[in-house]
Amino acid sequence: MSKRSARGAMPLGYAEMMAPWMVMTEMWRFQYETSAAAAEVILRRTLLAATGAMSLQEAVDMVMEKPATFSTSLEAMSVALAGGAGPQEALRAAAAPMSRRMRANAARLRG
């Protein structure tokens, strides 16, 4: 083993020490992206409603998409837990459908 590879090796326990920070970083990134998309959707829909430009279909979708997305989210979490996933993986699975829906709505409303 050369000096260079010995210096470049991670200390023992480094990965275990960094794991909680990596999870927190991932959760923060997800929360930031989801919050930004949600805020954009709320802003765009509010402007549509305030100007009278909101279609009936958009108004109906605005209400009906929530129960459908929550049930999809619950199903994804249940499948993950039934497959032996831990709590973090189950939460990721549960959050994914909601995040996808919010980002899709933001992109669609952006035009």
C-alpha cells in the first residue's frame, strides 16, 4: 500500500458517522424542491382564479387531485413496508407521488 492510498482512505466509521447527515441533506433537498413547486402551483392557481381565467376543469382538478394523490402515496408506502423497507424508504416512497404531482402541475401551469 502506498502512502498516497493510505492518506486517501476514509477513516473507520466515517460512513456511519456521515449517514445521518446524508439523510438530512436528502430530506432538505426534497423538501425545498417540493415546497418551491407547491408555492408556484398555489401562486399560478390564485392568479388564474383572481383574473377569472381558471377553467372549470382546473378548479375541479384542484380539489379532486388531492385524495387521489394521497391514496397513491399511501399505497406506495404500504407496498414499500410490505416489501421490508425501513421507515426512511417508506417515507421516500410515500412522498414521491406527491412530489411528482406538484412538479407536474407547476410545469403544466407554467405553460
